[in-house]
Amino acid sequence: MGEKKDQRIPVMMSSEEVDAIDEWRRQHPDLPSRSEAIRRLVALGLKAKK
């Protein structure tokens, strides 16, 4: 995931959604930032859809 990140997409989330993202990211040894965690979760969701 080394491509240039040049698009900003503001997203509103509930505190429960943010808590779930934070819990997901804490399960990874590299502790991705929230932004990186969201990017990874979106990628997983897009792969699952195929």
C-alpha cells in the first residue's frame, strides 16, 4: 500500500464504529493509524464483495 494518498474523504462515524475500528487496529502488531485501518478494512470489504 505504498501508492500516493492524495484524496481526502471526510466521513462521520458513531462512537461505536470508531471503537470497533480502534479494537480492530489494536489486534494488529503494527498498530495501524485509524486512517490506515479504515483503508485496510475498505480493501478487505472490496475483496470480499468479489
